[in-house]
Amino acid sequence: MKIALLGYGKMGQVIERIALERGHEIVLKKDENNTFEGLSLADVAIDFSIPTAAVTNISSCFNNNVPVISGTTGWLEHYDEMVALCKATKGAFISSSNFSLGVNVFFEINEYLAKIMSKFDSYSVTMEEIHHTQKLDAPSGTAISLAKGVIENSSYTNWTLEIPDSNQIHIEAKRIENIPGTHTVRYNSPVDAIEIKHTAHNREGFALGAIIAAEWLVGKQGVYTMKDVLELQSLQ
């Protein structure tokens, strides 16, 4: 498989190493100073860039008939535009706040727990996410996905970084040196607490999941999620 890497920071470099170990070829390594030369040679593109570059990167893939995996966060106000362009060009697209296999299992656990806890009014939900100091957006895309998972299965209507209203989930975002990513969802009541937590030990889980998604997407058409890749839809 020939891969275009759109974004060649720390994540891009880990993706490159694992992709080569799995027998793939890198035909483009693009950072914000490079062109898209070589993109049309790719079987698939993997975008781990920056929020301001994501839309241009993804659009260029669709316009060159290249399926694209995007793990960049902080640009999702343009997501519907990219979905429309994907459909118009008959492209293939997966965007995820987190490609880690473990995190996507965690998403499923979070949704299932939210359904159960929605029956018990005495519990309130809070979330905490911790990332390295180089992370540009806060809260993390993963934390937002977790909050959406609760909102879709409970009476909560939104999330906030500020002091929450009764219908809001408070997310505390911390930035600490050398932390790849830790996410915690807590249900607190006057008598006890329930907590689920995912801790990433390094970036390799994110990179491996993105490559697995890329391998799965090649040859397909349409907009998919990691639920499709990991066949988690049947578990709902």
C-alpha cells in the first residue's frame, strides 16, 4: 500500500515507522512547508496535521481520488463540508478524534455506561483529559467524543470547560509534559462514585489504529467511522 503522510510531526513519524514495518511504502511526507507532489501516487492518505491545514489536506485528497484517514482535531466545524465533498467526488473518508483501538473500545463502554446511568438521577457526570503541553486544542477531540457519547444517551445537552449548568458535562483539560493522553469519565453521587479511564502509554496505539483504518478503507467508497473498521456496530 502506498501512503501519503499529511503532517510529518511526531505522530507522522511514528506512523511512517509502523507503516514500513507492515510492508507499506511512503510516497509523500508533507508538512506545512511542502507541496502535494506525489499525492496522486498514493493508495491512501493519512492526515495528522494541524487544524488550519486539515481542510486543505482532506480536500486535496478527494480532488485527487485518494481515500483519506484524518486524525487531526480542532477543525470539525468544516466536517459537513468535507463529507459533502467526499460524496461529490465519490471518495472515501474516515475522520476520528482518536484511532487507538483501545480508545474506540472505551468509546463503546462509555456509551453503554451512559445508557445505564441515565436511569439514576443521583449521579452527575464529569470528565478529565490530560495531554502533553504541545497539544493545541482543549478539550481534546477524544474528550469531546466521550461527552457526545454521554449526551446522546442521557439528559445532558452540552459540555463545558467552565462551571457547568445542571444539563452540562464539565470537562477539565490539563496539559502536562510527556503525557500522550489520559481520559477519565466519572459518575459521582452523595454515596459513591463510578469511574472509567483510558491511559495511553505512547503514540504507537494511535498510529497503529490509523494504519489499520487505512488498510481497511482502500478500495471502498463513502464515509465511515472506526465502528465500521472494528465491526463495533453489531455490539450496540
